[in-house]
Amino acid sequence: MDRENQPINLKDVLIEMKDISELMVDLAYSAVLFESNAIADEVIELEERMNDLVYQARITSMMSVRRIEETEPMSGLLQLAEASERISNHAADIAKNIMRHVSFPANLRRALPEAEEATHRTVVAAGSPLDGARLGDIKLQSVTGIRIIMIRRMRQRFYDPDKHTVLRSGDVLVGRGPEYGFPELCELAGQPVPGDNDLTSSPINDLDRAAALMIEMKNISELSVGLAYSALLHDNLDLANEVVALEEELDEMRLRLDLWTLEAAKRVEDVASLRGMLYMSSFAESISDAASSIADVVLREIEVPPIIKRIVRESDEIIAWVTVHEGSTLDKKSLAESHVGTVTGMVIFAVKHENRWIYRPARNVCLYAGDLLVARGRRDGEEKLYGLCGADTDEIDNFEEE
């Protein structure tokens, strides 16, 4: 057996698969937004790495099982690997369409920044606060709420840069985060803050509705993935059932989206430009399907091995689960008032208030003592979130030792 194909630690393989699949989704949307062949090419290269990891996962899993009672937990791990592979395959399909010069409607690209976590692009200007700064020193994600997922420097591209990465003038930054953090990112990069686009000058047509629905599908599909990993992490049946319900909702939304797109074809001269919209709806639905596959491990009551918790906790983007304490900074504050996203860089994608779950909470949602927050983001952001909730950060260490 070639050295590169020899089995390695399954946990490390699955962590890398999870990280790569999430990065590929970000980059696929970036490729559409900027119509960038360069970003699309990198998505395809990541798919090749994913193919190697899938092979490693299969070899390692077969060598790990020695007794019949070990097969069920291993099936859950393989289901997790399969979900990551499916996400990456569909992200690569979007990238390949970009390379084939399949066009996407301008309505869609204009609407993409309106997603809950939009993809942003800016350039570091000479002499700006970011020029020569280290990501760890400026804490860019904590300040703006935007996480840098790629840096392009000349012909080099750096993915998922860490806190030691030093920025230089001319660097093209691609980040992911809330729209309200983009103006501050532009100021730090020394670029003019873009003005609001006047999108109300023309009446809303079927294609505008289709683009808005596509953004809703994007948000729901990414929410599904976060809820699925959270359900797996805490063996939570309620969250797993919610993932399945979201998948069914997305199926209905795709039917409506396809209908609106076909209706728009009657009034669009370049009908070929609508193909991209159909590909994007399939992409969002496939992400939701993969999330449902992850949640299925909980629904089938498959024994969840402890290694799964380590996979979710040790990946680049972790899942945090914390309770708001009485008298804390977040107690009786709305998400907008507390600036949780800007301060922590974490995205709150679910809140449990008393016995009711609130998914994709709006910024005007008020938090109270006893509320359970489910968020995703970086590890340093998790510590800040615990601080805002008045929780002891030692709970993080205790959780990881379980």
C-alpha cells in the first residue's frame, strides 16, 4: 500500500472532512457572488483532497472494527463521513458550473449579501489598520463578526487562516459573517464603505422572488447543518426531528423556486442565465439532505461514540451550548443590544426559551436567564460568549473531557 493511502487516525480524518466540506460551501457561494474562476478552481482542488480522505476513512474504519458490537457505532461515524462527502460533491458541482461559464442571475448575486451570514470581499489598502497586522492581535472576527475564510495574495491563496497570519497591503480578503459587520471591515481595510443599493426602483418580479427564496433556502440549509451537529453532540432527539422538518420545508421551497424561475423565463431574454438558479436550489437542498443524514444517527438511536464529540469540538468551527445566567450581560438584552455577533464572532442559530426552541433568532429577540443558546464559531469566541452569559469557562474544559 502506498504511504499516502495507509490508514491514519479516524478522528483526524473526520475532523478534516468536516472542515473541508464547510469551507467548500463558503467558497462555492463566494465563487457565485464574484463570478470567480480562481475560487471555483480551489473548490475543485479541495474536492480532490476530500476524495483522498473518503478513501482513508473507509480503510481505517474497516481495520478498526474487530467485534460485532463495534459495527453500530462505526456506522454512525461513516454516516458522518458520507454527509461531509455529499456536501463537498455538490459544492464542487457549483464550482464546475462556474468553470463552464454557466451564468447566475444578477438578482441572485445581488441578494447573496442579504443572507444571514453573507460572504464579503475587500482588499487591504497600504497604510490601513490591517496592513501588517496579525489576525490574532486585531481579533477581526470579534470586532466585526466576520470570519476570514480565504486570503488571496498575488497568485497564492490561504484558506481558513489562523491567528498567526499576517496581513499585507494588496491582500484580497474573503470573509463570512453578518452584513452589519461589513462596513467596519472596509474601514479597517482602508476601503470606502459601500453605500446602500437602491433595489426598490423596479417592481418585484418572479425572478426577484426566486432570488429571495434562494437566500432563505441557503440560510435554512446552513441552519440544518448546525442543528444536526448539535443534535449529535448532545444526543438531542428534538433537534434531530427539527432537522428532518427543515428538510421537508426545503423540499417544498425548491418546488416553489423552480416554478418562479420557470415563470421568469417567459420574460427574460437570456434564458440560459436561469440555469444557475436551478443549480443553486439543488445545492441548498443537498446540504439539507446531508444534515438530515447526520441527524439520522440520533433518530435511529445508534450509539454515538465519544469520538464524535471530539470531532465536533476539535474542528475549525465548533458548536457551543451555553445557558444565560441571571444578572449576566445578556440577561434581558436583545441580540442587537448586546452585539453578540460583533463581540464574540459567534453566530447564534438557536435559542431555547423555557420549553420552546427559536431557530435563526432575529436581532430583536430578547434573551433571559435560563435561556439555552446554541452557537457556532471559533474557540476564542466561545470563551467570550461564556463570559457574556455569566457562565464559568471551566465548563468548557469539563465538557471536552467528557
